[in-house]
Amino acid sequence: MASNPKQERIVIADMRGGRNQTDPPMSLPANQGTEALNVDWVDATLCRKRGGAIAVDQTGGTAFSAGIQDLFRFVPGAAETAAELWGIDGAATPIVKRLTGGVVWANVTMSDAIATAPQSVTAAVLNGKLYLTYDSTVDRLHAYDTFLGTPRCRRVGFATPGQATLANQGAGAYAAITRYYRTRWLQLSGTTVIRRSEQGASAGITPDGASASIRVTQPAVAGEQETHWEVEVALVDGGAFYRLAQVAIATTTYDDSAATTTYANNPLTATTGAHTNPTSWRYILTDGNRLLGAGAWETTAARNSRVWFTPVLGSADAGDDERIPNTTTQKNWVDLNENDGGFITGLGGPVNGVPYAFKYRQVWKLRPTGDVSTPFLPRKVRDDIGCVSHKSITIGEDQFGRAALYFLSHRGPYRITQDGDIQYLGRDNEDIWRAVNLGATTVVSHSLYHPDRHQWWLWIATGASNDPDTKMMFDVQLGLPD
């Protein structure tokens, strides 16, 4: 606090200037102090004791062990009263559980277990599903699917079917015209297509002219909770294929006795590549209409500076949130200088409709275009700072109540305002940022925005620790750190 050479009585009536251990103590204004521990300025001009916390009962399911490594929130529908708390522990095979109704935890069935780094799982909610990115040794994104008869965390999309088996069936005079068949896997909820696979390899046959139909036998099932399979037909291999039928998965054959002249009355099938599966991303984000993903857990994904994005929901009404178009006319990704500035370290936003991608020393703005084939134009806005941890990124508000994106760089905390300005927040606390353990083997930092208190809570790993053990609170309402 400022010097007082006349030894006059000091009246401390306002400490909203917060903590400052960067500048010399005798140079500080009257409303700043050199330290502020376990206090905040919510509804106070001086300061008040920071509130504590209560323990959450862990009754139900398999007991957590080796510490809880990750927590996140999932609202499966539109009602906030249905919100669930999810937790992941640090066991050799991590246990994933969900707390519903705030009463009892229940185990989540995982199609693929978390193989490593449970503390690095990221989540996004879209279209009634909870999408999870984690290292599973399988190069696929995962989602907790509430549309299944028995909900579970499954692979997103489907494996490609094998080739169907064809044979003449029954007695008759089915026209001896060569045709080609292929299949796809489906998950239906009523008549709604939740997801659809790419097409399998085609097989051709010419009816013998003495049979009633051609029997198409289902290839070996994918075992990925498919509910139906589709049969497609064409008169020219590689030409236009038409959708003949959607058959329940328990029925393993389909008999085609339709005249070839009626094939074109059926819907055209999806373009090759339109239902390409999302790979095993490291980071995920939603803008409310689509998913964006970045990074790669599996080596087969190859690109670590690429941002993928699904089509807008409703664009095809056929699993739009579970496909990454990769066709001759549309490729749903952008590359952010693959060999420059390191790998992508996180995704954040959107702020004012704009998502952001971060590298260790770069910030990229993904400007929406409104163009279906090129929905985002990437623009690098900083190449001196970036983000050290996806977990440190959170959306909140600034002191004016406008949306802002908060994140931690190697130089300290920053935020991106609604106008796109990037503001440094760490001047008064640079003594702490100098101690950040940027080489932490678990999580360098994670953060949370507390809307009721207008605060950004930031935990950082300091000293030799590998886990975030130092907590800072930023009073966003005042625009000042505390």
C-alpha cells in the first residue's frame, strides 16, 4: 500500500484494486495490497472471507480410486433440472460415473476404455449427446448416447460394412439384368437417422431368369450398436446408387424382386465420403450447431494442427453431428500451419459467434463465412502468445457483462473480448506466473468461470508439482484480479 510519511491514520475503505506483488509495495495505490489470501470482493468494497465448499457424496457404482481426475457437467435435454455431474478417476482402467438427480452415482458403460491420461478428457454437449475426447487406442471420437435402448459411451459413426453376399432366390422369372448391391449400417430412433456409415464394397450379380428375386445377405455386423442395415442398388457399378430398404439388424437377409425400372423411384444414396468418421480428437468444442475437434490421440490421425468440423445440424438430417464430409466437393477441415508454431493446444469460444483455436504461441480466429462448403476462414491474430492448456480455457463475461474467453498463456492469463481484443490480465500477479510449471506431466492449468460471483477461477501447477495446486481468482465484475 502507498507510503504514509506523516504517520496519519490510515483508513482502509476500499481494497478493490486487488493483489499486487509485482510493483514495489510503497508505490501501490491506496486500494491495493501486496497479498490477498482466501478473500474476494463479491458485494464488498473491502474484502470478505472466501466461501468454502461441501463434499459431494460418492455413494453408488464402483468406488472411485486413485483420485478424481476429471469433472464435467452434462444436460441431456433442454431442462437444467436434468443436469448430471460426471467424474473420472485415476485407476489403471479409469472408472467413469455419472451423478443424476444429485443423489446416487452410476457407472457408465464404455465401449472403449480410457487407456491413458484421464485428466485430459474433454467434453461437449450437442444434439442430446455428450461427446468425449480421450485416448482409447481406437482412432474414433466417442459419445454418450441417450438414444440407445441402454445408454452407453460408444464410438461415433460406424465402421464400414464388408461386402454383401448375393444369390438367386425362389422360383420365377426375375429379369436377367445385371445390377450391383452394397450396404450401410444405421442407428435409427423411430424414423430419425442418428448415424449412418459409409457404404461397403459393391457386389454384382445377373439373375438367372428362373428365380423370384435376388437375396442380399447382411455382411458381418460391426458390433457398434447398429439397429438397422441399408440395402443400396445400382445398374452400373460406380454409377448412381439408390436406397432400396432399411432392415432391422436382426433380419439378416433382404429379397429384391423390384423391377429395375423402378430403382430410380427410390432416394439417391449419400455421396461417397459424406459419412466419414471423426477421428480420436484431443480437444472438442461446440458452437451450438456443430462440433469442432482438433489434435489427435492416435498416430493414424496424423494432423496435429488441423481443426475438423461437422456439418450444421439439419443439413442432411442423417447423423450430421457424427460425420466429417470428405468428398470431392467438400472437406470439413482447415489446417493451421501444420509445421509452424507447434501443435494445437486447445479450442475455445465461441465469442460473438467466433470459435478460437490455440497453439502454444499462436491464437487463431475461425471466422464464420455462411458458406456450406467453406464455413470457416482461419486467421492468425497472435503469434507471440497462445495457450498452455486446453483445460485453462473457459467462456465467461467481462466487467460489462459481455461474453469473453479466458485462457492461460506461457506469459500469464489473458482474455479475448467480444470485440476480438486480446487483453493481458496478469500484471499484478507476475510473481506467481514466473513459478508456473509449464512442464507438468498431468495438467499445467485448469479453470472455471463462476457466473454467480462474476469470477474466473484459475488453478496452476507451481514449483515441482505436476498438478494444479495454486489457485487464483479474478474478479471479472470489477475487471480486476484478486
